Amino acid sequence: MGGIKTHLPIGLITFLTLLSPAAIKADIENPLQYFASCTGRLSAEMEHQWLLSKPESDTTQIHRDAMLDLLSATMGPDDGRQVLAWRIEAKVAHAGLLTRATFRDDTWASQRAEQMLQACTSIMMS
């Protein structure tokens, strides 16, 4: 249990960092981090939709697969470890937003999750 307490502040800091508008801008300036974070967010969204039996999960899966293709095309041979860390951090942060939005009926969390996804999917539409 001591390990969980040790990692909790780091997770909280990561969560808050990923929610900031500056984090979105910083991601765009680093395409590898941007694609990795978006892949994580889309994975969390897809899994949440699966759990709630939402039909949008098919579309989200298509977006996630496209983001994975962008990520793979951008990655260098030594980037795997860092990319995985970015994906996991973004996925955990996004899953937290979705949980809060769904089970606490939190409008802010719902809007923020939607903004984060919109930022990710808009790059594929442009």
C-alpha cells in the first residue's frame, strides 16, 4: 500500500497537467507526444463507450486506429518507452474525466473530456 501512496501525487500532478490548455498546446508542438496522448485518450473513450454499450464506440475505434497509424509513422526506434508512458498517462487522465462525468454527473468533466477528444480528432479532419 505504501507504493500507491508514493505514486498518487505523481499521478495527480500528471492528471492536472494533462487537463491544462497549455498541455494541449505543448502536445501539438511535439507531434510524437500529441499522437501518443491522443491515442491514450481515444483508448479510454473507446473502453468507456464499450462499458456503457454506446454505439459510438465503432467510430471511436476508427479514430483510435488512425491515431495509432500517425503515432507509428512518427515514432523512432528508441521512442517506444516514452510513447507508452505518454499513452498511459493520457488514458488514465481521460478515464478519470469520463468516470467523473458519468458517475458524478459532472458537467465540467464532461465538457473537458469532449474538448480533449475534439482536439485529437480535429487534427485528422484537417
